[in-house]
Amino acid sequence: MPNYQYIAMDGKGQEQKGRIEANSQQDAAAKLKQRGLFATNIQEARAGGGRAAGRSQAKKSARKSSRKSAMMLTTPVIKRKKLTTFTRQLATLLDAGQALVRALRTLERQAQRDPAVGHVIGDLADAVEGGGTFSEALAGHPKTFSKLYVSMVRAGEAAGQLEGTLNNLAIFMEKAERIRGKVKSALAYPVAILVVATIITTFLMVYIVPKFESIFKEMLGEDETLPALTRLVITASVIIKDHFIAVAIGLILLFLAVKFIKKTKQGAYVSDLLFIKMPPFNSLVIRSTVARVSRTLGTLMDSGVSVLQALQIARETSGNAVVSRAMQDVHDAVKEGEGMSRPLQSAGVFPPIVVSMVEVGEETGALPSMLTRIADVYEEEVDRAVEGLTAILEPLTIVLLAVVVGTIVIAMFLPLIKLIEQIG
């Protein structure tokens, strides 16, 4: 039976090295798992020349990775959807008994058609192969792996349950991606209608209205007073036609100004507060935010992350300045020895049922599972809120298009009606 050299993590997060007899690498990983060790690297023990060749190959890999990094103009990043797939595949390979480095190398080979993904995975494999922990390797790519991701992996390593943690992460990311996809699909139709309305309105104001204006001047004369609505539309048409570039630049500057204000601390807070208070968007915003925060807290605490660290990560990943401030209050209260339910209630953002369920979870000692249950409930509520928002926005956008186009048409026909009356 061949011997295998291994590097593994024990239940305290300490690195262990040694040799083990096994029929294959998978068998060696399974035996180490029975001992409470999680294998990060397993290689068949060979003579000195074999080990030297292995070290030489590792150096070649590192040099190849450095050359790839130098060739790239920007830091490679794995997109959200591909990161979800990578997490699920890595968890599956580790569950099948593969060592971490071998699983990463397998995924690196599969990502040959995507240089950015392959580069990041290759860097992770090189870092772990060089003796670093997986969480340290992930922290080296902050644009790809969030603090939540790194913290959960670090907790999984410390507990010797990395594959289980990656499974939880994959579930978390898949559900977040599903909610994001539903919101995008709900907004796609109204946005398309608004784009069409803008194009039609611009065409009418630039090409059609000026022609009607010249007709009115010829048939009614310069001294004839046009209806107020007609004068308003013609004035708007003149501004858009004669000062189109200035109007476009003004709109772009307005958009950039709003975007800049939203990036400021106070601006982001006011903007998010408006969305929380303003119907019909408030229902969707509150439900999706509660679902995200509850899922984040539940997943982190279930993976062994401390409550304070979990609250800090949930605050940073909430995606809402109002909720972020509320989570900071909860963090400060828990740090002083209080429970989570009272500051959650004082925030005025979380529904009473959420506060009650958190309080029950604290009293029964089952807070992580209670938070996961809250997330499940509110993710279903998000589905219903998206359907309701779609049902409202679709007719509203159609009515908006009808009102804009109808107003222009009526404004152009009012003088014609007056002309017909004069001819009669």
C-alpha cells in the first residue's frame, strides 16, 4: 500500500503534516477525515528526486502565475455568478474526498476558457501549496471574495468542516442570486417601456412638433394666440431641438451629481430611507433587506463565526445605509452584553414578527436556525413582493407612455380644432 504525504488542518485550525498509508488520494483524505483532520494537500511519497521534481514543478507554476499576472492590465476578478458555480463545484469535489489543492487544480484546468477565473483559482492553489491557509489565500483577492466569504471559510477551517462551510456558502449565494434575478426580471419590462417612451417623445419633440409649429404660423398667422398647452409643448420642443447637446450634458451632470451624493454617507442614508418609506418600493426593499441580513447572520453563526463578527459583516454587506446603521446599534448593544431583539426593535426598520422571532431564538439558544427560518420566510415574501410590484409597474409605465404621447398629440390638435371652427 503506497504512502502519502499530507498537510491538513485539525479541529483547532492548526496545521498538521505527516504520512499515511492509503490506496489512493481519496482514500487518504477519507482516513484523515476520520481522524478529525481536513486535508489541504496530499501527494504520494516518493524518493528525493521525486520530491525535488515536485518542488521544481511548484516553482514553475508560481513563475507561470506571476507571468500571467504581469500580462494582465487589471486585477482578475471572478464574477458573482461564476463565483457561485466555483463554490458549489469546490464543495462537491471536497465532499468526494479530494484534497483542497487537487480540487483547486482540477477547477483551474476546467477554467481554461476564462483566463480571469483560471488565474484566480491558480493563485489560490499556489498559495495553499506554499503552506498558507485557504482563507489567507482568499483574502489576497478582496475584489472577488468578500469579508463574509473569507470569514466563513476561516471558521470552517478552524472547525475542520470546510466542505460543509462551502456548501452553506453555495446555498447562500444561490439564493441571493435567485432573488437578484427576480428583481432584475421584474424591472426589465418597465425599464424597456420607459426607454421606448423616451425615444418616441424625443422623436415627436424634435421632428413632428416643429412641423406643426410652421403649419400653425402659416395658417393662423403670427398674431394668433395658441392654446396654453400647445405653447408649452412648442417651447419644450424648441429647447430640446436647439439646445439638445446642452440638455444632454445637463441630464448627464444631474445623473452624476445624484450618483456622487449617494456615495456620501449622508446622501446614501437619505436615499435608502426614501426607498424604505416610499411605496410601492418600500415593501420589496424591506423584505429583501431583512432576508439578506438574516441569511448572512444565520449562515455565519451556523458556521462558527462569533456573534460580534457576524453582526459586523452583516452590517457591511447589508447594502442599505439605514439597515447598516441599525446593525451597528445592534452590534454595540450586544458588545455591552444586551440581546439583539431590543436594538432591532428600536431601529424601526425590522418588522415586529422578525424582532419576536429573534427574541425567541435568543431565549431558546437556537438563534442561527431561527435567523435561517426568517430568511426562508422573507425570501418567499420577496417573490410575492416582486410579483406585486410587477403587476403595479407594468400598467403604470403604459399609462405614463400614453399620458406623455397623448399630451403632445392633444397639444398639436387644439389649434387645428380652432382652425376648423374658423373655416366653418
